[in-house]
Amino acid sequence: MPVTIVVGAQWGDEGKGRVADWLARESDGIARYAGGDNAGHTVIVGDAVFKLHLVPSGVVHSDKKCFLGNGMVINPVRLVSELDMLAERGIDISPDRIHLSPRAHVITPGHMELDGAADKARGKDAIGTTKRGIGLAYTDKATRVGLLTGEMADAEQFADAVQHSIEQANIILQSKYGAPPMDAVELVAEYAEAARRLQPYLADTNALIHDMLEADQRLLCEGAQGTLLDIDHGHYPFVTSSNATTGGAMTGLGFGPHYVDRVIGVVKAYCTRVGNGPFPTELLDETGEQLRQAGHEFGTTTGRPRRCGWLDMVALKYAIRVNGFNELVLSKMDVLGGMAEIKIATAYELDGKPITNMPLDTAAMERAQPVYEAVPGWDADISGARVMADLPEATQRYIKRIEELSGVKVMMVSVGPERDQAVQL
Ligand code: GDP
Ligand code: IMO
Ligand code: MG
């Protein structure tokens, strides 16, 4: 059973990139299965900081294959610039090892412009999207008018399709949002050039992945976003437009569940969220600011300050259920150093009644008040810890408490952003 799936257990930015980079060591290939460049995954190796949006984080290991699966939405111009960034830093970007599915969908300039205009028009009800055109590209996919990445194989025809999509978007931009139209000429040329650059990367990713699985090689599926941003399992409409959860790996890449033996949930030791939507344990006080500063909680993709709060066990138990996590990674444990007391929400109070099941109804989740259990903090720098015994007793107790409350084993605790700053359990 050669597949590991890594999924964000909260609202994204849990540290999936660094965990995928860690697990890539024991994998032969790494695949992204959903989302697009709304994702921002950070991998730090020594002085080198890689911020990846589309290419799987395993790319930093030169001997691994990388797949961008059917379930993704791809901005070709951004993919080319990401590949160029990697090449400049000495990473092998040869099409022998990086494979783009022809069945992913293209994010056009119109998708991006309309994403921004539509979210702005929502006013106070805005989702706070990344403005990368994600929702609009998935809309076109679902209504069966989307542009497949495979169409880049003929750059001229592809350019015509992009031109058409810009013209269509301009009509809506002007008539519905009173926004200025896009100038198609430069954008179409840029997209055509990107298509030519990406042609060698187009490959039957499904066949290549199955060749690996049949040869009993290990595939690591790198989730993007997080469980509570999943279109079916998060608080609609404050979600992204894809399945970030475990199931998305199977539909987005095309393999059966019998291949999967490890489902790893990446859990930040506290919670963060970018964009709008319910967040019961959010801290709007000094403690929230302390977490934001200590954890450098500013978006990898948009630079926006992330909302911060305590660990939410009610939401985590839901994520465990939805994904079937059999292992957890706790990230950013070092950030909690210096807190006198750490809180974990073990229940909510909803309309005066205690509940332990997370409500999926968005309005109910907005009203839910966390019920906390407090545990002692630690006043030590744990970033040099490499084995459990290096951690202060209070840190060990926090980890054990999370295992007890969640019923899932913690396999690793990360104590710093760099590759080796981790305690393997
Ligand atoms: P992803 O989207 O889940 O891959 O996470 P991001 O890369 O967007 O955000 C995680 C941020 O936390 C990045 O800046 C990482 O470098 C950083 N990070 C990851 N793990 C740790 C950790 O254990 N400690 C600290 N201090 N930072 C971490
Ligand atoms: P990674 O993979 C955190 C959020 C946006 C917004 C909502 C919808 O780095 O964890 P979208 O642009 O997808 O239509 O925005 O989802 N969002 C993320 N938040 N991390 C991400 O990715 C995110 N991708 C989308 O902020 O609230
Ligand atoms: Mg991120």
C-alpha cells in the first residue's frame, strides 16, 4: 500500500510544505491533487527559502518525481515563473521529473479579474479569496466550458481560446461590475509563450502514477488548503472551490483507496485563518497578536495578516473524521514558547448548550463559543529539540494531551521552519 496523503487539518498554512518536504525523503514521487496557486507552501533548507504555489514541495529533492494532477487549476504564466525560480536556484526542473496533467484546468486572466471583482462586490460578505481566479476556473470546469491544460499542446489554438475567454470576461467586468476591460493583446501573448514552455511537461500523470504504484514505489500526495476550506466539508461559502480533504487525492489523481496506508493530518499547535468565515477560538487580543508575531503569521501567497487563536479540538476531531487521519504532525510548537498558559477548546457552547460536534451550519459555527481546557505553558526555546526527551515536560504534556483528546498518534512535532527542526516520535 504505497500511498501517503498529507492534508491540512485546519484552515490552511499548517506547514504542509515543510511536512511534504520531510516525507519526500521516503517517497519516490510527490503529487499535488487539488487547488492552484492560492496555495503557498514554504520549504526552508539552510539559507534557502522556497515558496511554492503549484509545484509539489518534494521538488527540492532532486531525485523525486513531481506530478501536478487532474484536480488542479493551473495558471500557466505563474507555473512558468515558479519553474524559472526553481531553476535559478539550482533545482532540476527537467520534464523528465516534473509532469503536468493535460486534464487539469487553466486559470485565465479573466478568471483572476472576475475573482477580484466578484469578491469586492460581496462587500461585507466577502470571502476574502486570494484573487487567483480559483473559484472561476472551477466554475468553468463544472459547467463544462473550461480550458484544459492539454490544450496548451497547440499554442496558437490555445491563444485563441484565451483571447475568447478574456473577451467573455470583459463583457461581465464592464456590465456587471463597472470595471475597466482587460487589454487582451499582451495577456494572450504571455499565455501563448507559457503554453510553449509547458508543452514538454504535459504527460499522462495517471499512467505514470500507476506505473509507480504497481512497482510498489511510494507516492506522497501533498494537500493544499485545509479541511475547513474544503468546498464540501468547510463552512460554505467561506471555503475554497476544491476538495482539499483526503478524497480529493483520489479524485484529483485517479487511484483507489486500497493503495493508501498513511493519512497524515498537519495540525498547527494553535489555529490560524486567512480570509473571512467562522473561527470560534480566534483571539482578538494581545495573545492573538503575540501568536501572529511569534509565528510570523502573514500569508505566503497574499501577505495578509493571518487571524490567530487557540487549538480547536472540536474542529480537529471533525477533520480526523472527514479525512481518516491515522497520524498527526504538530507544527509550529516552538511558537507557543513563552506562554504562561495554553488553551485547547474541547467543546463549544452553542445557544447556551454545550456541544462537542462541530456544527457545519455556518451561522451556528459563527455563534459557537469555545469551552477551554488550560494546560501549563513553557518558557523555553525548543527550536533545538530533536528527540522527545529534549522537550520541556510541559511541551511533552501538551503533545500527549492532544493525542489523548484526538485519539490519533502524533508522528512528528516541528519546532522551527527549517528542514531539520523537528522531533520525530
Ligand atoms: P502550508 O501552506 O501548509 O505549506 O504552510 P505555509 O508555508 O503557508 O505556512 C507555514 C509557515 O510556517 C511558513 O512560513 C513556514 O516556514 C513556517 N513553519 C513551518 N513549520 C514551522 C515550525 O515548526 N516553526 C516555525 N516557527 N515556523 C514553521
Ligand atoms: P495553503 O495550501 C490559507 C483561503 C482564502 C479564502 C478562501 C477562498 O497555503 O494552505 P480562494 O482563493 O481559494 O478562492 O480563497 O480560502 N485560502 C487559503 N488560506 N492557505 C491556503 O493554502 C489557502 N488557499 C485558499 O484566504 O479565505
Ligand atoms: Mg500556505
